[in-house]
Amino acid sequence: MTDAELHARAVSVAARAYAPYSEYHVGAVALMRDGTVLEGVNVENAAYPLGVCAERTLLSGAVVAGFRPGDVEVVAITASPCGGCRQWLYEFKVERVVFPSGGELVARTTAELLPDAWDDL
């Protein structure tokens, strides 16, 4: 899948987000190195800040499915990832992250997104 195709799928997946408070629906899609495609969405909770970002549901689901850091080739997201998610993406050794910025689709490495990441691995 191309970056644009992955992002289009993330846009489609975002409709399934549970965001009754912010109404800000975010979708994330990962292409794993073995060709598997996984999806995630943000899930809000009335007891703020217990909601979960789309990137974290995606990566948590990847772990449940048996994947580990280094298994993720690319993650496409419908929004720029927050700082916490940038650390998650970095720790899972995602090769590149695709998201809209300035009206266009951009691809960044996790090191570009979070140059001073915690790296205790």
C-alpha cells in the first residue's frame, strides 16, 4: 500500500472513533513488515484524561496480535501525533509516520518527530 492509500484508510477508520466529548475523530493505520494492516481509533472517556489516542490503540492492538517493536513499517494518522504518541511511535521503532501537515501529506521518521526521545531500550 502507498502512503496515500494508508492515509485514506485511516480517514475511513476515523469514523469508528469514540469521541462524544471532543467530537475529534482520529484514525491510525499501520502496515506491518509482514504485510498485515492494523487499525486504531481514539477512544474518549468522561473521566478525562483516561481517553486513548488512535496511535496507542493501534500499537496496543499490534502487541495483542503478537507484534513487537521493529515490526511496524509505517503508520498513517489523520492528524499530527501528540508528544506522548511520538514517544510510543519511537519506542516501537516505526520506520515512518504519515500525516497531514500544511495541507499536504508528509512522511517523517520518528527521530524527526521526537529528536530527544527517551531511549532506554
